Amino acid sequence: MRNSNKDFNNLGIASKEEKEIENKINSGAAFESIESDINENERLTEDEKKILVSNIKERYKHPGFERKFKQYLWITIGVIIMDLGFFFFLDPAGLVVGGMNGLAIILYPLYSKLGSFFTPSIFLFIVDAIALIIGGIFLGKDFFLKTLYGSLLVPGVLFILEKLPLDSYYFINSIDKNANGEITFAVKIISLLFGVVLQAIGVGVALKNNGSTGGMDVYQKILSKYLNIPLSKTMYFTDMVIVLIAGFVDLDSSNRVFETQYHIANVAYGIIGVYAIGFIVDMICLSLMGKRILYIITDKPDVIKEIIYKDLDRGVTISKVYGGYSNKERNMLICVMNKSECYRIMDLIKSADPRVFTFVAPCQEVRGEYAQRRLF
């Protein structure tokens, strides 16, 4: 701690307590939580508590900076992985698996006529910017700010990849050297495998760190909010619509033209890709499908209850419980929420009470006063 050794030594505080406070700060504990612990410490006088609180407050002039930096770093890594999957596999092989990236492949015959400068990254910049503005109008300022980074990063990384001296067809050309530049079945399957895995890992890493890749996410959340439809269903709905549209484009030709003939193979590859991405993302982090019951055993029920109210707008049930070994009375909070909400709230709860005990159980069915809202 900055000047902490001097302050602690002057107070005569045991090194053990000093270490405990330092560990709490390093673990990302909220300032209010540490302040509460100090004020409840009966070994300290009121003057000692004031000095300690003042000293620790200096450490929180930029609250959560390190934690936020790590979050954005992982979101950036996730987006890079996702764009690599699109640049080297999905786009060259003509595989549409939903999202704005899928639209970039489908609409290539149209916007490519505007000039060679109009690449998929430029298309994504434009459609993501439009989606961002619409999201700000319908979902609010907070959503706009949270989504801004991902909306700019996805096309930004892709733009850099396009400008680097990289051959986007390098990997698919090495898959089947006898294909003579044609997109064969082997090329399609292996490209689908690698492209889907990279896309899913990228999306999963971003979601796990409370990030958003923007684009189609905006429209999915608008549908979820205003039509009261679970976000998982709006995600599959929008992706499936895009995959079905892909059937009208000859994605195997170099020019990729719209045709009256329907290419069912494009749809088959897309459906496999959409469900595979959903499955892999679900394995990487607590996904957006289904519900979870979060049980929280804590000595600070009011603090954690307010966190759930403020960040999730969910109801909470509080029950008195007793430790079987310690026979100590504690409070248990019970809350039903979406999987993504469950993961997002865990860090906040841990920050508020480092000694909290939580466990999560799957929930198969919810009836009554449970609203599908506040999913972002």
C-alpha cells in the first residue's frame, strides 16, 4: 500500500491485519467492503479507523482500473480471435454462420461494386455504427457506451488484417491442394470447423468478460427487450434468418452472385455453424440460454441485495441459515437469473464481500413474476 507500512506501524496494527487488508485490495474488493470491515474491527480505536480508511481511500482514486484494463484486454483478445476465424476461414470459404459477418459475406456482390476500397471491414464499420446509434436510442446511453468499444474493435481489427500483407486464402488453399482454387467439400468442412471454433472462442472470451461485439447484438437485445422474448431465442432467430438468406447467393463462385436457384448447402453449413458456436460458447462461459438459481451466503445481505437490485433489477429472497459446524447464523440470498447475468454479478458480489459463499444450481422452469429483462 502507498505509505501503508508507515501508517500501519504508527498505529501498531499487527502485520497479519495489514496483510489481510492488502490482500483484499489486490483481490479487487470494493472500498465500501474494506471500510466496513475496518469499522467493525473492535481492536481499533475510532481515530485509528479514520486514519486507516483515509489511507486506503487513496488506493481507490481510480477504482477498478486494473480490473477494467484486464477486462478490455481479454475482450480485445477475443475479438482478434473471432476476426481471425472470419478472415482466414469463413469469408474465403463462403460460410455464413449468422451475425453481421454473415451479412458482410452475403451482401458482398452489392457493396463490392462501389469499388475495391469497399471491403468487408468498411461494410462492418457502417452497419455497426448504424446499429450502435439505434441501440443508443432504444436501449439507452449506458448500453451505447458499453457497446461502443466492441462495435469499433471488430471492424477495426478486420481492417488491419486486410491491410497487412496476408493471404486470406492461405489456409484454405493448403487444405486441398488438388482443388485448383475451387471450394471443395473438404475445404468447406475443415474451414467450417476452424472458423466456427475460432469465432466461438472469441465470442465466449468477450462475453465472459462482460463484453459485447456490437452489430447484431443490438437488434437481438432490442427484440428481447420490447417483445419480452428470451435473448437466447432472439439470437438464434436473427442468425437463422441470415443463414436462410445465404441460400440465395452462390457462395462458391469467386464473384458471389445472387441467384434464383436456392443453395441448400449454404443453409446446411450455416445451421451447423450457428448451433456449434452456441454450444462452444456455452462451454466457455455461462451462456445466455436457460436460468440459474444463485445462492449467496453472506454477512452483508443488504450490500449484496442492493447490488442485485441496481445491476440486474432482479428480486431477492432472504433466509436465515445456520452453519452445521460453527452453529453461526448467517443470511442466504436466493435469486433466479439468466446465466449471463449470473456470471456478471459474481465478481461484484465477491468484491462486496470477499468471504461470501456462493453456489449455483440449474433451473429448468420459471413461472410467476419473473421478467425477461435487463439482459445487458
